[in-house]
Amino acid sequence: MRRASLALARRALMTTLRRPQFLAPLVIFPSLFLAINTGGLHRSTDLPGFPHVHGFLDFQLAAAMCQSLMLGGVGAGIATALEIEGGFFDRLVASPIPRVAIPLGRIMAGSVISAMQVVYFLAIGLIFGAHIAAGVPGVLLVMLIGVATGTGFCALGVMLALRARNASTVQGIFPLVFVVLFVSSAFFPRRLLSHPADWVAAYNPLSYVADGIRDPIISPLTTSTAIEGLIAALAIAALGIALSVAALRGRLREA
């Protein structure tokens, strides 16, 4: 299974890198939001109760990463749906490989792309004056939480593609990305959100992911925040992989 998964992951990664229409939205939209929010909302750091930060860019980097990683999940779902529509999925099912390698290959490719997304935004932040308060350990923690979260979102995208079986339906979840983001603490501190947004954010796992990514950027490592962020990211990854495998089995039963 390992060899088949790696081969499919390599193919999926190369296919994605050769098609800029899959990669461009992952960085263009979050970068635009990052620039607009940083330029227009920088005075938000003066609000009572706002965490102490070197600049609003430091605070917004986590939001940009979360947005990009969620869009990466949508992109993985669209790519999987296109393979289903084009018949490649059926050829894989007919080939003598472990069936579970089919979704795992795409998810592994998504993990690599997630690492590239996190590195991109860290680089953009440092270029434009952001600081990583926790230093190299903080960077490693951001990478770990980001890759785990991106893996989970890619797995959820694969699951949706296996259920929907067409790219247009998967693409239709694009607005949901913003809904989930805006009812979390990704863009604004949870303590400054009004009710019921603060209540929803408290139960939104993306809030803990965003806080876990943000904490090493704006302050020295906080153990509790780092653990909560890592647990939320790993939970998203585990749930996504389990659901994608279950969706594959359901599709094979219907075939």
C-alpha cells in the first residue's frame, strides 16, 4: 500500500504543480485578504483587550494560512472530482492496488502542498516586517499545525468529491470556507467578538488551529495554546482521513 500511495501522491503532486489554476487561488485570495486587512484594520491593535502584537500583520498571518489551507482542501476535492469524471478513478479501482491508496495518495500530495503554503506565508510575513516571537521552535510548531490542518482539509475535500462525484458540486462549497473562517477567531480575537459569534467561535475547531498557529508568531510559546492547536489540527486530519476512506468504501459498494 505504501508504494502505491507514494506513486499516486507523486502523480497528484506533479499534476497540481503543472496546473496553475489549482495553485493560484491558494495564495492569491489569502494574500489579497492579508494585504487589505493589514492595511485597513491595523488600528485594531489599539482596542482594549487586543493581544499585544508587534503589528497587525503578525496577527493576520494565521488567518491567511487557515484560509489558504481550507482553499487547498477545496482544490484537492475538485482535482479528485475531475479524475472521477474523466474515468481515471475507475481505472485505479480496476487496477491491482490497495483501494485505500487511492484517497491516501491525493491526501499525501495535499500534505506536501500544505507545507508549501505555510512556508509561503511565513516568507511573505517576514519579508513585510512580521516577527516570529518564538523563533525556530515557533516556526516548526506553525509548520506542524499547518500541515496537519491542511492534510485534514484535503481529506475532507476528497471525501466530498467521492460523495458528490462532480467538480461543480465540490466547487460549490467555496463560500462555506469564508463562513467557517469568519465564525472563528482567525481574523479577530475571540474575546472581542460579539454574541453569538463568540459562542460559535468557542466551539469552532478552526479557532484553536488559528490560535495555535498565531501564538508562536506573536509571543513566546504557550504550552496550553500550542497543545490545543495541535490537538485540533490532528483531530481534523484524523476525521478527514477516516471520512474519505469511508466515502471510498461507500462508493465501491455502490459500483
